[in-house]
Amino acid sequence: MYSVLEQARTPLRDGRGMTVFRRLYLCDTEADLEALPVADAPGSGALIAEGGGLWLLDHARTWRRANSAAALGGGLWKS
């Protein structure tokens, strides 16, 4: 199971001209990553409750483990 913790508009547009959002998800386990959308903006993140892992969506639309980015001070995106 997963939920959206935060989302932000980006200047990116999809093939239909719609806004592409960058999102931060909370997943219960790593197995929940399979259910996450891959059409979100690159840099979208997923926090894993079980074990505390962090995953980021790359430009190839693949969720990649990025645990070292967890030291960003509590937020992935700072204004």
C-alpha cells in the first residue's frame, strides 16, 4: 500500500499537454514500489516505512534505491 505525502507542479508536460507532478510517496514495503506510477516527474521519491529506505524516480522512469539521499535534512525538495 502507498500514499502521497506531497506533490508539486513542474514545468514538464506529458504527451497530452497535461502538467507532470513531482510526488513523494510513502510505501509500507519495497514490494509496494511496483504499484507506483512511473509517469511522475524525475526526482519523485518514495520513502519505505519498513526499513526506512529511499527510492528516486530517474529519467528512464525507473525507481532507483537512493538511501544516501536520505540525509537531505528531512525534505527532498527545498524552495
